[in-house]
Amino acid sequence: MERLRVQAEGAAAVDEYVEYRRIVGDDDGGKLFTPEQYEEYKRKMLPIRLQNRLYVSWRSSTGMDCKLVGPETQCFCTHRYKQHKTDYEEIPEDRPICVPCRVSCCQCKSYHYVPLNGTQPIRCRCKHFADQHSAAPGFSCNSCSKCSGFHSCFTCGCGQPTYAHETVVETKQERLAQGKPVGQDVPYAAMGGLTGFSSLAEGYMRLDDSGVGGSNAAKQVSNLRSSEEDDMAYFEKQYQERLKKEKAAKQKVKGLLLSKNP
Ligand SMILES: [Zn+2]
Ligand SMILES: [Zn+2]
Ligand SMILES: [Zn+2]
Ligand SMILES: [Zn+2]
Ligand SMILES: [Zn+2]
């Protein structure tokens, strides 16, 4: 009995820690916030996130979002989206909105998605790989002098070459104006273009266009290693739990109404 209780507490602590990481990211500088600091952080950041979220996607020339960028999605600079500046107290007025990398000495001025060929980097027309190019604007090649900037003919699942796509950073209002899905409001860091738990699948594989829904089976967050798949599992689990709570709350209200008005 005692061991079961300890196990349950341990599991709850892991869940809490995962939730903490999803919200705080690396903003604690590697030293866990005290409960007071955590509350203060949430008081300050959550309204900013809910109001000023930036949606990041990789869009083909036909207007399809072929990739929705999430916390773990790699940039051309090889750092992940969550390592870029993703929280804005005020949304910049200039377009395109720049999302610079926060890793010290990285020359990336704004998040730039580049697809992978399976798990391998794709090649430029100069024959060198994406990661052999500079992350500074212009994306010149570090390995040859004939390259005029990264340009890849690698074909996306949508049938269009990589070069016919662009990374798009936009606000909620801008997406709504185009009839694009915005998903639910979430308190987590660096959500980018993820609008639902099924939205990590690439555009042409998604079952619905809302990003909310789909049929991916719930998967437990089995460890604390983060990957794009873990993002999907985590958001799926949170989503299902919220649905369950909402349903239970509705039934409770219904029960109360019935008992008052038999
Ligand atoms: Zn970087
Ligand atoms: Zn970058
Ligand atoms: Zn090149
Ligand atoms: Zn080259
Ligand atoms: Zn595409």
C-alpha cells in the first residue's frame, strides 16, 4: 500500500515536472524556479503567450502548410524552435516578423525551417548539405565558393521542391483572416504552428485541416527526452484530459439542474 502511494506520488511529480518544462522551457537557466518564482513566471508569461502567440509554418507556393513548427523542430541554424526568441511582450510591427536564435554566437537572424530527408540533412544545388551552410542571412556555403546561397530541389511530400516553400511567421489575427486554423489557447512555450495534437504530421498527411481532431492514439510520455513525437504524445494526453474534465463538469451541472428541477 505504502509503495503504491509512493509510486503514485512519483508519477504525479514526473507529470508536474513535464508540465513545468513545457511552460518554462529553458527560461530558468537550468536552475529550477522556486514555487514562488514559478507562479510569478506564469503570471507574467501566460497572458503574453495567449495574446501574442506567433504561428510558424513552412508553406508551399500553393498555400499549404506542409510543416507546422513545434518546440523541437530544427531550424536551418541546427538549433530548435524553442531555442529562438518565441515570446513577445509586443508583436513587432515589421513584416516579416523575425524570430532570432538565442544561442550565443549563432548567426541566425530568424527561424528558418529546412526539411530533412528521413533523418539526413538535404543537399543544396552546390552538392553540400544544409548544415554546411552559414546560418547568417544569405545562407552561403562554408565548403565551396560557387554556392550563391542555400537552394534545394529536394521534393516535399506535397510534390513541390523545397525552394518553392517559405517559413511563415504570423499572428493569430493574420491566420484567422486567411481562414487558417489557430487551435486552442495553450500556456506552453514555443508552440509555434502546433494547433492540435495531430498537427505534427506533415500537411498532406493530416486527416483534417483544423489541426484539432484526428485519430492518433494517446501515447504516454514515457520519459523526459524531448522529440517531436513526444510533443505530439504530450499534447494529445493534455487534450484528452481536458475533454474528460469538461465532460465531467457538464455532467455535474446537469445533475445539479435536474436535482433542483425534478
Ligand atoms: Zn541558432
Ligand atoms: Zn535558427
Ligand atoms: Zn550551397
Ligand atoms: Zn557548397
Ligand atoms: Zn510541401
